[in-house]
Amino acid sequence: MKKPNKPRINKIALVVIILFVYLVFSFGYYLWSLPIKNIYIFGNTYLSDATIIETSGIKNYPSLMKVSRRKIRKKLKQNEFIDDVSIKKNVFGKITITVKESKPLFINRSTNKIVLLNGKSVDDNINAHIPTLINNVPNDVYEKLIERFNEVDYNIILQISEIEYSPNIINEKVIDAERFYLRMNDGNSVYINPINIKRLNNYFEAYDYLPDGAKGTFYFDSNSNNIMFKIYGSKSTEEVVINE
């Protein structure tokens, strides 16, 4: 009786399998131990690259695979300036961090803090030419003002020198409890309220309608379809009407 033949091991196939496993393991180990080689930061204006890198926890260039994008994002979003962040990594040791910063809105004189467009406050330690809020504002009006300022062109915000809470009160009757008086860098002034604050986007266009050298007050707080302007020192009630 013949004994059954034992299956012969294909030595070449075995070598190929071992080599393949070795290469996969080696490549996996390479990726796992590969340190970050390059860090690229985009989107930051007020935060330095060094601050973002340190806050991210990658200052010492750790292993790329050990770095969690979710954890970096969580750390960075704890910074008041950062509204959003995206992180990308590749197998060549490159990590790219793109942040979306909130812009400075005004300096609150009462707290000596810079208030950002996202409503958060930071220490006044950045070089930003922004308006100053010079007096106290009721909390509900304050929050509404910040929220609605997000609808205004930032270049126009930078044209504001001072913001003063100035309710419209006539004969002890409150006409508008949410009115503000803005002193502009060009010498003009503006009355505005949160509900109409988007009309500030017409400021430059309205200014072009004025006679050369005219200085006065714009009334953007009206629900009228026109923007009213009154020259400083005018004793009459005559106003210049500017169509939007």
C-alpha cells in the first residue's frame, strides 16, 4: 500500500509571503515612527505660527501617526481667536493647519479687553486699530450689537473711532433704547441701531454724495429708505437726503 504524498511547500512562494509581510510591517513601522518634518500654518493674522504650533502640542515634532487631528482641533478651538480649524497630514511627514480667526471688533474701555466678532474677549495685547466702546451697554443690547456687527464690512468697522451707547430719549420717553453713536475717523459721525446696522455697508457710497469738505452726522438708525445727513452746526432742521 502506497503512503499518501505529503504536500510539498513551495519555498519560493513562502519566501515571497515572508518578504511581503516584512515589507508591510516595515512600512507600517516607518509610518508609525515617522516624525513630523514640516508644519505649515495658514489663515492666521493675529496668532503667530509659534503660538498655533505650541497650542497644537506639536512643538517637538512628534510622530505624525501619533498626532490626532481631532485632539489638535480641540486644543486650538479653545483659543478665543479661533472659530474653526482644519488639519491635513500626508505620509511624507507634512502637516498643514488652516485656521479661521475671529476679527477684533472693539476695545471695551470698561474691561480693557478686546472684543472679537465671535463675542469672546481677549487681553488688549495686539496691535489693532479698532474702535473703542466708551461706556456701558445693557447686556441684551450689547450681545445684539456684536452679533449684528458680523453683517458689516470689516473695512467699514475699521473706519470707526469710538462707539457710544446713546439711547434716543425725547421728553423722558424712550424712542430707541438700542441706539448707538459712532465717531468716524474721517470726522463724521453716525447714529445706528442693531436692527439697521447692515446699512453701514452703504457708508462709503453715502459719503461720496456729500459736498466737498462737508462734515456732519449720518442717521442710519431710521427705517426710512433714505439715509439722512445733517451738517454740524446747522441750526435748521434741513437735512441732506441720500438715496440708498
